[in-house]
Amino acid sequence: MSPFEQIDAYLESHLDESIAELSQLVAQPSVGAQNWGMKECAALVAGMLRKRGFTAEIMPTGNEFGEGAPVVLGERKGKSDKTLLFYNHYDVQPAEPLELWETPPFEPSLREGKLFGRGVSDDKGHIVSRLFAIDALLNELSELPCNVKFIIEGEEETSSLHLHDFVRQNKERLKADACIWEFGGVDHEETPIQYLGLRGICYVELSLETASTDVHSGLGGSIFPNAAWRLVWALNTLKGPDERIRIPGHYDNVKPPSARDRELMAALPETANEYMTRYGLKNFVRGLSGGVELRLAEVFEPTCTICGLTSGYQGSGSKTVQPAQASAKVDFRLVPDQTPEEILAKLRAHLDAEGFEDVQVEYLGGEPAARTDPDDPFIKLVVETAGEVYGAPMQLVPLVGGSGPNAPFIHELGLPVATAGLGYPDTRAHAPNENIRIDLYLKHAKHMARLMVEFGK
Amino acid sequence: MSPFEQIDAYLESHLDESIAELSQLVAQPSVGAQNWGMKECAALVAGMLRKRGFTAEIMPTGNEFGEGAPVVLGERKGKSDKTLLFYNHYDVQPAEPLELWETPPFEPSLREGKLFGRGVSDDKGHIVSRLFAIDALLNELSELPCNVKFIIEGEEETSSLHLHDFVRQNKERLKADACIWEFGGVDHEETPIQYLGLRGICYVELSLETASTDVHSGLGGSIFPNAAWRLVWALNTLKGPDERIRIPGHYDNVKPPSARDRELMAALPETANEYMTRYGLKNFVRGLSGGVELRLAEVFEPTCTICGLTSGYQGSGSKTVQPAQASAKVDFRLVPDQTPEEILAKLRAHLDAEGFEDVQVEYLGGEPAARTDPDDPFIKLVVETAGEVYGAPMQLVPLVGGSGPNAPFIHELGLPVATAGLGYPDTRAHAPNENIRIDLYLKHAKHMARLMVEFGK
């Protein structure tokens, strides 16, 4: 019997226990945006590391944005002197809108081979599945095949406001040879995907106040400024129905996809029908219909997304009021080589130039895009070990639409960063009924166990 | 001692009891938009009428919009055969945003000569103050000087969806010689105002759905339609920063103010500084700064007001989500001779023509504008009797910015409709900290007692 057969057998026979441990972690809310349960969750995660013989330290964070959620650092020595660093996060997105959940978001529910709950996929399932792989290695080999470090932060869902500084300040403790990112998974054809880069982000809240109090709309309607209207007009100057961002200079630093990028994107499967069905869409924007052009637009285009609008009366029926306040949450996804600082400055200048000096811009966080070379040897190793588990070659994706704080790992620590994980297209991260498939949870643990063995050689 | 001296003395010595009765009525929530406490409030009002020897009937309403809140009809015979009809409403606006109230909206609070609470001014204070005048007349004269009828509806704050039909169906029971409207009051110089007409209204909710579920903004941002963005773009086609409504034909039926209207508007006091201070404004729209032009714009211009915006994430911090749904509450104020049916049809045609067929328009109610002749004898009587109480001549205002269902009273019942009331500029109707001044409450009761005596002659 090969060591991998024994390791796989261990994982298969201990799966229920691991899912129970994951359920316990999901049941602990840790909503960063609402500052709900963060310290409790960090303590729970540190306890899980210590149970496996890791040193685990809960470290405070803070910078000019104020105090942050603590980071959990864990470390355990292994046989070889090579070090693998896992980046994860214990915070989750808000669960709202609550009424769309089939079972309560913080009461994990197992049905039809899936576990449902807020954060079960993003990112608690990844944390516990990796610990599960470590359990198997320790049980079968009595030691880890390589040094393993964990950095598990609490602000990934709120733009990792303090992580960049934390990494810079703890370079020595985070020293490693390679990094496995918080997520990964298979596409709708069950092909495991290697995401080689992440878009950046610049998240802002636009708000304004036109009066000291709401006013009866019969009085103010003709002659008083209306905060909701001014917000609509200000937003309308940011992006038009042609989806082109109208902020002057917004596209100046956009680097178009290279020939290698286009080659990798062309090799990816068609996603158009899958998206249409899954999300109940009637169309894509800008006349896109599918093919490599849809895939390139999905990730190589900067975005300006309204994530939320708030003003005036939002209850049932009618209320005849002219709102004094209005606000919008706006998320700019950045492509190489845009930076959040640059985008923020251009946004402010644009609003001022358009006569919207009264629109306040609050920066809620951001990070630049960052990418790993598709031909790095560590990427090759992650791809090969996945092939054994998934029975399909891992597909290389040069850039992905989402964001994350990979820039400090790539640029400060100098690490190749590979993705691997238990995600799948219907995992509903950030949405109601977030879930993981149990079969993919097991596969990810098997993959990580193999990777640590081969990496240690 | 003249009968008015005795009546006034009665009102002054029984003021506390009347305020206690009003407090009881305000403590009973009756938020039509939230269907909260409506039947209980109707029963309370009917009981107050019966206590004064009125017949009082709680009558159901309903039409093609469904079942409505009940109407309370009250009647008591008097000495003369002339009949005065009071129109009031027992429903109130929603109290949100609750956090801006200094004391809870449904726990009436008396301080600094004012009574605070939701509905205390609009319109419960008017109901109880008029009943208070009747108490004084019955006490001093043993009978009413004229027949008095009350129609007290429960849908004024939700566009009186069923009142027009109700009036048409109960013409005989509502037969009268003149009507006193639900509101009135003094301006910021303590001058009592006679409002001779009301703008109409067409209140709609615009909503759309671009996907079956919210999507992570990293995925959908570049290629999926975003409900919030489509709402912003659709709204932007309705009115531009120049405040001109862009719906084709919207101004076709607007009748400009007549020479008599301009004469009456020119005689009104300046309001610009008062508005700036009271509502904390930095400017008016369209470069208006004051004078008769500001006053004409305030009421003779049709409006398009966003009363509320709702989409996506509205909590604290950031959530990176692309919303599948978005909606806006929009209130069009109508001037003579616009009608809600016409405006609704033009809005739909415009949205379709602009490519916003996906924006749903839900009609939440409306009514046309209606006006009473400034030279009607009943208006003269209301003005004269006010002069005795307020010590200042009543000022005639040809049209007011707010709306109300005066059209069926003027056009179906053929009544002159006059306003009189306890309002004042800081009464905060529809806003947090709604309040009345106790001195004006007393004056309104004195005015109504005089009016009934003179009207009966």
C-alpha cells in the first residue's frame, strides 16, 4: 500500500469528524463588516491549530486606518527545511439578505451531499480541510513532510485593510518558499483550476447630505436639492449604459492581456450558458455573448460596480419625503497596473470637475492586482499533484475577477502563490445559501496532503 | 360677556384635558404604509365623535386597488340648516428614521410648549382641536350653530387610493355647503394662511431584477447587468441636473399661473432665508434665490422627486456584491391640469423608448390638482373669523406644494374648500420630531368655534 493510499483511507474514514469540526467553525459568526464574533472566531481557529501541535499566536493589527481584526499565525516544523505557507481568512461576508437563506446562515446544514452556511466555502471550509490533510499526514507519517506555516487573517472580506502592513512588519516570521492561497476549486465541468492572479480593488462609499433634515416632498420637490437625485446624477457620470467608465484617465494604466494570457484564456472552457442558467441572466452587457471575448472581458477589464444604494424611505407603500441623505457603495476592480491610490485620486478629481464637490468619498479599502508566473516550478507541482486527485489536468487561468491581498505575498515576500481549494460554480460565496460539496472537500484534503509530501522532497 | 369670550374662556380652561385626549390618539399608531393599527385608530376616532353626541359609522372602502382602510363618518344636527363638512384623516406617515427622534414617535411628549409625536400635526391635532371647539360650543350654546359632518379617512398618507370612489358613492351622505380641509396654519411670520388649492400627485415605485440572485462583484462586475446601475441610468433619463423633467410631453398640460395667481403670490412674504435656516440648505435648485420666482417655482412647477432608493448591501463597511434587484420610490407632483393617469402613461412610454422595458412601474396612487376660487364667500368667512383670533389678516395662497384628495370634494361634491389649522413651519410633518405648538392648537379651536357660529347665521 502506497503512503497516499493510506493517507486517502484515513481521510475517507475520518470525513464526518472533520465536517463536524467545520460546522463548529461556521456556527461561530465572524462578520467583519459588522464587527460580529471576530475575536471569538480567531480564538477558535488558534485552538484548532494548537490541537495539531502548531504554535499559534493571535496577533493584533493596526495602521492609519485604526485597529484591525487580529491575525492568527501558526507554525509547525516538518522533516525537510522547505516551508509552505497557507494564507486563509476566518472572517466572512454579511449574511444579508437573510430571508433568501433556506436554512439559517450560522446554523450549518448538511443536505444532498452539501454543507450550507455563511463562510462554509469562503473561507472556513478551506481552513479545516487543510487541517484535515495535516491530521492525515501526522497520523500516517508521524511528522509533517515540510515546515508548514498558516497566516489566517480576519479582514479579507473588508479589503484586508491591515494585512499589507502586517506582512511587511512580519517578513521574517512569514518567511517561506511558496504559498497556497485561500481558495481554489473546479469549474462547471469539474476541471480543477489554477488561478494565477487576482484583480485589485478600490472600494468606496459615496455619500452626501443636502439638508439637515428630510423634508415633505410637497414642499421641497421643486426648489430644494434632493440627496437621492444628486447621488443618481453623480453615479451617472461614473459609468454610462455602454459600461465604459467615464472617469478621465481611468484606463491609462491598464495593461492589455499578453499573447500568453490570450493563449491560456482561449484554452478555457465556454462559460456563457453556465452563467446564464446559474444566475438567471437574460443577457451579458456590451453585446457580449460568449467565447474568449467574454472570458477576457470578465477579468481583464476594470469595473465600476454599484454594490448598494441607500436613500430615503425604503419601507412598503409610499412615503412622500425628499431625502436629505443618500449613499452608494461602489467597488472598482483593478487590473494590472492600476492602483487603488491612483483610482481614488482620479475619482475625487472627476467628481469635483463634474460639480459634485458635495459628494463625500470614503475609502473602505483596496489593493493592487498581482500575478504569479504560469511557468513557476511550484505552480507545476501544484498542478501535477492535483491531477492525481481530480483525474483531470489543472487548467491555468492567468487572472481571476475577484480580489485578494496576494500583492504583499508576491511582492513583499517574493513567493509564488498557487491556488487550490474546494470551490465550485454553485458555491454561492457572498450570496445566500453559500455551500460546499463534501466530495470536493475530501478531494482538496487529498490534494493538500500530496502537495506537502512532494513539496518536502 | 360676548358668547366668544365665554367660548374662549372654556377652551382656555379645558386645554389640558384636550391635549390629554390628543396624546391618547397619537399614542395609537396608525401607519397606513405599514398597515399598523389602522382599525384600532378608526375605532378610537369614532368613539371620540360619539362622546360628543355625533352619529359615527366606520365604513369599509374598496375598489380595483383592493380593500382600503375604513372611513369614519360622523354627523350631528345643529341649529341652522346649513352644513359644514370637516375632512380629516387618522392615518400617519411612517416614523422612520427612528434614530432621529428625540423622544419615541408614539409616546407623545410635551416640552417647551410643544407636543411631539408622529401624527400630532398631520393630522390628529386637527381632529382633536376641532372636537375641542365643538365641546366649547355645546357647553356654551347647548347646541351646534350649524349641522356638522366629519369625514375622517385612513389613507391620506398613502395617496387616498379609495377616497375618490368613496365620495362618489356617498354623495348624499356627504352633502354639505362648505368644507374645511384637514390642515392649515401660520407661516414663519405668524400670519395665518389660506391655501386655496393643492397640487396633484402620481406616486410610483420603479423596480427591476437583472438576475435571479446577487452575484460576487468580482465575477459579475464586468459582464453581468447590474440592477443598481440600470436603475441609476433609468432615473437619470427622468430628470437631469437642470431639474427639467425629461419625459416627453410631461409639461404639455401644465397651465401657467394666471395674473391673479401671480398677484396673490407676489403678496406673500419672503421665505428664502427661512427655508435655508430651517432645513439647513446651502442653495436652492435652478439658481433660484428667493422672491416671487422662488414661490412660484415651489408650487406651479411639476416635480419628480426620488423619495427612496434601495439596492444591494446597505449595512456598515463593505460587501462586494453585484445586486440583482433595485428599486426607487418616485413622487411626481402635478399642477393643473396634469392627471396621474396621463403622467403614468407617459412615464411608461418614455422608459420603453429609452430601452428600460425591464424597469417595472408600480402605481402606488395619485390624484389630480384642484383649487377653490379665492373670491368665494365661504373663503371670505374663514378669512374674517381667523382675523379675530390671530390678530392678523389671513393670507391667500392660490396653490400649495403638497397634495391631498380635494379634487372629489371640489369636483364631485361641488364644495368650496378652505384650509384652517394648527400647522407652523417647524411642525415637521412627515419627518422626525413632528410637533405642534400648544398656543396654535388653542387658536385653531377658537377659530373653528367662531367659524361654526358665523357659518350657521
